[in-house]
Amino acid sequence: MDKVIERVLFTEEQIKSRVAELGRQLSREYEGKDFVVMGVLRGGAVFCADLIRAIDIPLELSFIEASSYKDATTPQGDVWVSYSKDFTAAGKHILIAEDIIDTGHTLKAVKERLLKEGALSVKTCCILNKPSRRQANITADYVGFDIPDEFVVGYGLDYASKYRNLPYIGILSRKVYEK
Ligand code: IMP
Ligand code: MG
């Protein structure tokens, strides 16, 4: 798999130490609150699994599924969101754990949905942030790393459903998609 990577941006060790810092910060922030970490499927699952183990206060784990329709036939920003009927958002402080904030449409849709369901507060935590691509009026409350406008894979991020299992984050070689 390493062959499809043009350049490694963040190694496994760098990610681990940044996630540990975020975990310490979140443990202080949410101490004593009815706290939920909500991973966004599928890309946010890997980060979410590491993040919860870097947090040392009690929390509830849940997942939400979101995908954006980025083809030409649907308006930009149209995001499909689905979450478990067994989960109650009302009265809880929810932290969304996501792989990347790019245009921001996905996080905005997920956040609005959880607030509509009655969450007391909804904050967002992304391992990556591409600030130059933002369209929606939203900023992530917690960010692992800012990155330039490059297409990256690994640590949950995919290209055509592949490479999510790379333990590091790297720029995907253009050869892979400019065939
Ligand atoms: P947004 O709604 O544009 O912020 O899109 C966020 C989603 O787009 C993320 O959850 C990813 O699934 C996907 N995405 C954005 N940039 C990248 C990238 O560089 N690599 C892989 N997926 C990306
Ligand atoms: Mg995603």
C-alpha cells in the first residue's frame, strides 16, 4: 500500500502523540458532564477508537453515519445523515469525532441534526482540517492538524473505499486517480 503514497504527512507516532494531547484536553473540558463521543462513520471510526482511549473520564460511545453527495446532480452541501434509534441525544453533551473537515457541509449537517434531537451541546473534533476548502459556516472546536489542499488517505480516510487501514496519513499519489 505504501506505493500509492506520494508523501507521508503524519506518522503513526505523530498522530498518537497529538491524539493523547487532545484526550487530555477533552478529559478536562467534559469532566462531570453527561458526555458522549460520537464517531462519524465510516472515516471517523479509526480516530474515534483512539480518541476515546486517550480520554480518562466516563463517556458514552455512539456512531452516526453521514455521506455527502458530491456528484453534479445534487446540490452541494446536501448531506445524508442517519443515526441509531437506540441513542438519545437529549440532555447530553456530544463531541463529534470525525476524520476531516473539508468544505464543512458534513459536520454542519451532523451538528444540526444532533441539536435538533435535543443535545445540550455539540462540539466537533477532527484529526484533520483543510481550512482553505471551507464553504459552510462552521469551524471545528478541536483539530489535530491543519493540512493544505491535498487529497490524503490513511487513518480512516479513504480513496474509493480503500486505504483506511494505513496507520499513518499521507498524500495519495496522483497516479492513482489521474488514470
Ligand atoms: P466535507 O463535508 O466537505 O467537510 O467533507 C468531509 C468528508 O469528505 C470527510 O468525512 C471525508 O470523508 C471526505 N474527504 C474530504 N477530504 C478528504 C481527503 O483528503 N481524503 C479523503 N477523504 C476526504
Ligand atoms: Mg467521512
